[in-house]
Amino acid sequence: MFDILILAFLAVLVVMGLRKPFIWVLAYMYVDIVVPQQVGYVFLPDLKISLITFILAFAGWILFDNKKGTQFSSRQGILLAFLLWCGFTTMIAQFPESAASKWAWVWKSMLFALFLPLVLRTRLRLEAAVYVSVLSLATIVISGGIKTLLTGGGYGVLVTLSASNSGIYEGSTLSTVTIACIPLVWWLAMHGTILPARTKSAIFLAVALTGASLLIPIGTQARTGLLCIAFLGLLLLRSVPNKFAFGAAAGLMVLISIPFLPQSFQERMGTIANYQADQSASTRLQVWDWTLDYVAENPIGGGFDVYLANSFTYETVETIREGNVERTERREVTESRRAFHSSYFEVLGEQGVFGFLLWILLHATGLVAMERLRRRGRASDDPELQRWGTLANALQQVQLVYLFGALFVGVAYQPFIMTVLAMQMALTGLVVQGDRRENQRERKKRLAARREHGREAASS
């Protein structure tokens, strides 16, 4: 029954796209985030839903869409260079089969991000893309939030829409994405135009979705999620009008919530401060050290999943309680083929120094562009530019939280962040187009004024 409902929903989107091909782009965005082929149980896993909607999105734009105002930005050029470099490292990968398997979804993620700014050339389309991204993620978040309230969740235990532990459904990844997306939830609630903004229902839904998002790190017991919540709180201090009241309210909420948190969650979060006693944290440090040594010998990288080559031995500290006496014991651990657990080391190890610099440049230029738009919106008297400034602020916060979480999770190529980067490029393009139109109007006014002045001079 669940498979039929999802298939019927997708079928409606495909039929609607016959009249408005842009809907096929939104359909692929939904599929890319929710991954319905992993959600279904009967026939959905066997359907090529992602490929079908991917082809429809491109075909609709190529065959039917108006290309007026389409432009290719410098940031798209950086992304294209990164895509080509990833293709090159895949061809010379140390583990060809594993690299090809990862490349099979990475290239689609980056190619769609290159394509999306070409389509999001109007205000309505950009806002629609934000809505679809948030609501698609909400289908996962609401499910996870409800299950956390009912069961308390657990590390590697919480199941949202899919039992898969890969992609966006992996606990740390889901926690990072859901917390990062909170600023977009509130931008839609306060500034959206497709649905009424600043209404009681909009605020209620934003509060509910924010609450569900905050429950996800508790349900997954992902330490990364807790750190992302704290980091987002710091970022919000820059935007809220009353910083003291916000900080006090946030601190009070934390104190009130502690007694209600599962004991297993509190114990797991306690390992953040004592990484030597946590084998997972110790392993990450060893993997990162191995990556630096590997890149020193292989500066062009080893291709996707090169972590399969790692092997190391390290020492951990274990606390043993015997009655009322505690003692620490050191032991050696040997591990191999451990994942990077950091997007920065993931890109560095897989794409080498050049690929890493391209990836950093791609994100750095996005942060700078959004900061410029944010400041410009705050200083402007134009309501539209003010609204775009608030969206730039939200997209910047999303990116910053994601990049912070990426310190501890391998999510460098995930479709969600690629979509966020594409939205940033589209927003920049819309503002540039608006500036051009305004400059043209000003030129016409000056030209008309000169002509009028010339006629007056001739008549006198």
C-alpha cells in the first residue's frame, strides 16, 4: 500500500509536468532527498525512479523551457572543474570497482547542481525549490521525531522512513542535514509567498518541524547532531534582535530538557569530552593522520573510497570499575579499511590537493557571496532585496552548519548540500538580473531626460 501511495504521488507530478515541465525538476529534487526506492518494500526498489525523473528534468528544460535569462556563473565553472577532476581520479582510482560505485551517484548529484541554477531563473521557481527541499526533508524528520518521542531511539537503532543506514538515512548525516535545514524552515514561515507567511499556521508548522529536527540527534544519538545544534545557536545570535533573551531562552530550554533525555543519549554525548576512552573517536584521529601521510605520497589522491587502503594500530584508554575503585587500562587496537568520518579528509584523500582546493573554493565563494547579499539586503530599502538578503542569510547558515557537521561526517558529495550550493548560485543570478534591469531603467530615464532637455533648449 505504501509503495502504491508513493508511486501515485510521483505519477501525479509526472502528469502535471506535461503542462509545466519545471515540475519534473521539483520531482527529481524530491526523489533525490527522500530516495523513495529505499522507502518502498514491494516494487519501488526495482523501479528506476531516480533515473526517470533525472531524464525528465533535463528533457523538460531542453525541449520546452524558456532559456531567457539563462547564464553560467563562475561558481558553476568551479563546480564543473571539480566534477571533471572527480571523474579523472575515478579513472585512476586505487580501488576501481568501489570508486565506480560511488561515482555512479556522485556525478548525478554534481551535474544536477550545475543544471539547477539554469532553471531557477525566476523568484517563484527559486522559492518552489526551497519549499520542495524543506518539505521533502520534513517527511523524514517528522517520522523520526515521532519515533523518538515514542521509543527514545538509540544509536544505530532509530528507523525513519527507510531501514537503510546509507546516504541521508545514516544517523550522523541525517542529524547534520536536519539541523542545518532549520534556517530555511523559518525563512519560509516568515518570508514565503507561495503559502501565506507570518500566519499562526505557518509559525505553528515551523515550530513543530524545528522541534522534530531537534529530536533527530536524540533519536539517532549522533554526537555530530548535538554539536550542530550548539553551532547553529551561535550563528543565530548574529541574526536575532535580542541576543541576551535568545541566549537565556536557549540555555533554559537545555536545562529543562536534560532530565527528559534518555540515559543512553547522555552517556554517549559524554564521550565528546573524553575522546581517548571512545574507540570511535580514536579511530577517526588515526584515519585522519593516515590520510595526511597518504596525500603526502599521492598528491593527486587515490579516487573514491581510497580509505579501503588504510591500516593502523593505536592505543586506547579504558576505565574499569571494580567495586568502589576505578582504574584505567591502556590497550592496543589494530584496525583497517575505516571510513574517513570527515568530509575534509574524505575530499583530501580521494581528490588530492587540487581537488581539495577546488572543493574549498566552491564553498568559500558561496559563503562570501551570501554574506554580500545578506549585508546588502540589510542596508537596502527595497523590500525584494531585503527578502533576498534574508534568504542569503538562511542559505549561509545552512552551509555553515553543514560544513561544521562535515568535520565529523563524510558528506562532501551529498545531494542536499549540492542543492544548497545550486540555490545560492540561482539567488546570486536573480539579484544580478535585477541589478541589470534596474541599470537599464536608469539609463532609459537619463536618456529620456537628456532628450527632454535637448527639446527645451531647441525651443528656447
